[in-house]
Amino acid sequence: MCRALDSVLQQTLKAAEIIVVDDGSEDNTRELLNRHYPEVRLLQQSNQGVSCARNSGIRAADGEWIALLDSDDEWLPHKLHSQMQCLQAAAHLRICHSGESWIRQGKPLKQLAKHRKRGGHIYTDCLPLCVISPSSVIIHKTLLDEIGLFDESLPACEDYDLWLRICARYPVGFVEQPCIIKHGGHADQLSQKYWGMDRFRINALEKMLQNPYLDDAQKTATARLLVKKCEIFARGALKHGRPREAQQYQDKKNRYLDSCHSA
């Protein structure tokens, strides 16, 4: 957490306020902040998950623009300045993300072509995998008021769900230069905690098929990916000795095949 907070305090464009949400941790967060970061506002709550923690911080924020930062990531010093310049140059935008550098277990990690990021109308880019990192985002509160916050029923892939809802309707600003460093490889990351992460993405895709703002092309792309993910998940469940779940997702796949054919 200290690395993350230090990176916020080292911004060339100072943050108007800094809020830390302590989601039921058992460490000395309050003592640490009181001793080393007295300017930081602390919100403490019982453990309710990452979505609830982010939502609590968003609701408590006084400013119009919200910038998120996970405790194991860090901002580069120019992050806020570069993104606010992008947003001021395109007044119609209410969300901006950026390029990023990856560090895993202390070593730089090369990003694959599928991880390439861009701006504009990127709904179809967001479908296969989460292409917007929460720690890279600056988002206007009015957009969250309109679209809704993170889905607290999702224990993981909650960011994937929110970006789909936003990108189905609005363009996204993008700063190509890396503005954050993502540190991975920790045992407590959500991707390590939950088996079968695609079930949460499937949930988000099912929700999107009910979204009235999707056009026909978006519906077709969503249904096709949903069918593909259900098939992959069903095979994985069978391999892991979960025949009931495998059949559940096979049935789901067959149900959504009709959507692909009719779209």
C-alpha cells in the first residue's frame, strides 16, 4: 500500500483528495496512515469485496473526477496530468485509460498483441478480455451515476462488467504512454483465488444481452462470445470433476446458440 500511496503523492498534478478504503484488513492500516500519510482519508468497513470497497470510495469522493488505484499497483508521476490533458482536449469524453507496464514477481513482463489497448468505441475490444485496468482509469462521476457502479454481486471480473456497460454506449479516451505499473504474481490476487474465472465473465455477458443499448452487431458479438465461453467453461468443469456445472454451462451454451443464429 505504501508504494501505491507514494505514487499518488508524487503526481505532477496533485490529487484533490486521497481516500483509502480498508475492506476489513487485519493489518495496521489506520496506524500506518496516521503516522506516514496524515493527509489521507480512511474509510473502514467489514470485508465485503473489491466492488463494495471501490463503490464506497466513489460515493465518499467529493470531486467530479474519480481515479482508482489498487493497492498493489502504482501510478507513474505524469499519470493524472497526461490523462487530464487528454480529457480536456476532448470535452465529450467522460472516461480515460492509459498504457501500462507489467511487473510479475519483480521482473518486467512482455504484453501480448491481444493486450494492446486503444481508445474510442471499444466495446468489441472489451469482450474477449478486460482491456481497461481499474488503476489506469479516470472517470467522471456523472458517467457512474448514469451507468451504475461496480456490481457487488460479482466476486471477480467486476471491472470487466463495468467497462462493458460503459463501452456499449460511450467512447473512451486513451493515453498511449504507460501511466501505471501493474505488479502481478501475488497469491492473494483474485485471479489466483477463484477457480473458473470465466463464470463471472459469462454472468456479465448474459447481463449485456439484456442491455437495451446494444446494437445488432454488438448483440451478435456478445452472444457468440458467450457461447464460446460456456463451451470452454463446460469442458473445464468436466476436467475438474464438476459434471453438474459442466452440464449447466452446456445447457446455457445451447440456449444462447439460438441468439447467435437469430442475430
